[in-house]
Amino acid sequence: MEEEIPIWRIKYHPKNLDQICGRKKVKETLKHIIQQQNFPHMLFVGAKGIGKTLIAQLFSKEFLKKTYNANFKLVYANIPLSQEERKKARSEAYVSTSKIGSIAGRRITTPAFIQARVKPFVQLKVLVGAPFKILIVKNFEALGQNQQGFRRLMEIYGRNCRMILITTKISSIINPIVSRCQIVLISSVKYNDFKELITKIAKQESLEISDEAIEVLYKISEAKISRAIDLLQLSSISGKAIDMEELYEYSQKFRNELIRSLLMVAFKGDFPKVRELARKILSNYKYDIHEFYLLLLNEINKFPLSKFTKIKLMNLIADSDLKSLDGRDNDIQISALLSKICLFSEYM
């Protein structure tokens, strides 16, 4: 094994579209667009953690070539604005009375997210001779009612900047935006493509893995490549031969320890730390929000807590899970749940 890059997920991270596992039709479509050097706004739709953002980034890199760094930006719609960004949005929303025009002295109602993170990028002219800029907005559904403001931005700056919107819930995107985008459906990796990649990695790392073990890895990782590679590396610690039982064991242990550490921080009442940890877990391991709630529930049952405490925590999780079904912002729901657990920890 190479010691320069000890984390296999990074070591085998795709560097171009050809290295993406499977998704042949999607790659052909994107390569055709690169040849044409033109495309409308796009909407990438697919399950969480299957590589939508990675594909969009690699596509942007190959499309813009040498001008990539100057004309590309990735923003997360579900991450709250910092205090500095909010302050900047408020200051820029006001038009001084010294300005000439009908809006002088008025406050512009552009949403803070768009004002602070999107507008400064799309307003700048294209640099170094590229056809246009590319902006990727991940978790676009989290914008909610602010999508109307984003639609106006797409119309005004569409020539200067093409936007790739990424979502897991197309039903949460307003029709005026869907109608303005080319929809690209990103499916999960097929088993044969998954098997080919895992076999290649196992060969390069001098591991022995059977077809049955690869099938088990495919199921427990839910066809998510990054999670599968993490589990493969963990299982390789005990020996060169990858055993099916070890894969199950490491999968369960890996998840349990993450969630257990999260709950331990919450029980100490440290809300800023537990919220940051939850965001890292959801971002790195691509857990679905309902899967995340289920993991919390399972770990709470293992803690030596009183019957009253367990019932109270279960009710908090159930309430948050129900609200998430309405398509509301997942980050807000999880933050609200963790804040309630931190408050309740004072009485535990």
C-alpha cells in the first residue's frame, strides 16, 4: 500500500469524468456539452451521496479548462450565513440617498443568501476568455421561498453565468426554475460497475475479496462509492482477506461510534460543537435525514437512561422526523432537534 495518501477515499478520488464509476449515459451527455461549449442552466437530481456534486465539479473543470479557477464557484444553500455575510447582505441591500434613480434611499428585498453568496460572483464579468462562468448550488431545495429571487437572478445574469442546481427533491423546486433548466438524472452506481471498481482497488492494495463480499459491500454501502471505500479500508486493517462478517461488523461499528460521540456531546449541552459535528457527519457520510434519525434512536436505546428520559428523547426525534417529511430545511430541523436535546440534558 502507498503511504503517501493513507486515506483511500482521497487516493481513488476521480480526477476527470472518465474516472467516474458507471453512469455512462450521463458522462456521454456531459461530454457532448463540453464539445458544443454551450449549455442552458442545469438541474442535477438524484439520491443523496451518489456523486452529483462530484460529477458537476468535474464537468465544470473540463468545460472551463484553464479558466476553471477564475470562473467557477460552489455554494451550499443549506449552510446558514455567517455573521459577516449577514452584515454584508444588510449593508448592500440599502441604496444610498446620494444615488440617482427611483430606488435611491430604499432597501432592496433580495434574499440574504443571494445577496451575500451568489450575486457578487454572477455580477462579475467572465474572466480569461471563457464562454461564461459556472455556479453550482448544492442542496438547492433548502432555499425554499427564496427560489423566486434566484429565478430572477437566472434571468438577469444567465448570459454571464450558467447555474447547475443540485437537489435530491425535485418536487421542492418551483416550476419556473425547473422549466428553465435541463434536467440531468443521476442514478446510483450499477452493481457491475461497482464490482469493477472495488476489484481494481483491491488488486492495487493487494487485497483478497470474493464476489460475495463485494455484493455485501454494495448493499451495506447503499451503492455509495465513498462509503464503500471507507469500509474496505477499515476491513483491510485486520488482514489482506476481506471477510463478509467483518464488513457487516465494521459497517455497524463505524456508524454507531459516530452517532454515539454526537449524542455524548449533546448530553454535555455543547450546542455549537454538536451542530458542527452533525453537519460533518451528514456531509462526509451522506446519511439521509431519516436514516440519521433512526441511527440516533437506536443509539439512545443503548444508553443507560431512565424510562422518562428515553421517551422524551424519542418524542423529540419523532417530531423532527415528521417535520422533515414536509420538505422543510433539513439543517434547521436537525439543529432544532440537537438544541432541544442540549437543553433537556440539564435535567438528565
